Amino acid sequence: MPGRGKLRLDAKAGTDGREVAWNLVSGVNDPAADSERTVWIGGKAFEPPSSQFMSDLAGVDKLNFASEAVRKRSDNLLLVRSRYRQPFGAFSGELPGGVTLAEGYGVMEEHQAWR
């Protein structure tokens, strides 16, 4: 395990008139190609380019996020420490691939772990 790790994740579903879903990540499983990043539009999947998350989790790439509730947890287990934050809320804006959301709901996540 590296001395310090940080993960940011955006996973949710919505619509632009078609069913859409997405999973965007930064920090884990996010190489330039063959990553965990996926956008599904009308049941068809594609891998978008690397994602840029706002430090306060108020958005990712061209998506805006309005938090409605937050789950948080901090642990100090002596050998490893962890800080986790998972707000749930509504998304607006544009998905990778140029799809403008009519509505979208889901979570953002930030997890930091260190020794």
C-alpha cells in the first residue's frame, strides 16, 4: 500500500430524454485508457477522458453538483488512517460526450487513506 492515497468518484444516473449513467474517477483505476471511467447513453458505453473534480466536490468536468445530504466517516486504526465523505444530490450540466442532462441524481465520493 502506498503511504498515501486519494480517490474521487462520481457515480449516478439521469436522463437527457434517454437513460444515461456515468462513473467518473480520479486517483484509482484511472489510467489514460482502459480505466473505470464509463458513460452509458441509451445503453451504449464509452470511456471518457480523465476527469477533473472540484476540490469541494461541487462538480466534475462540466457537471455541477448540488449536495442534499452527506455521509462522513474518519478512522484512525493506528496502522492506517482514513477520511471518507460521500455527498448525495442532484447533477446538472454536460456529461463527457456532450450530453446535457435534463436531470441526474447520485453521489460524489472522496476517500483519503494514509499510514
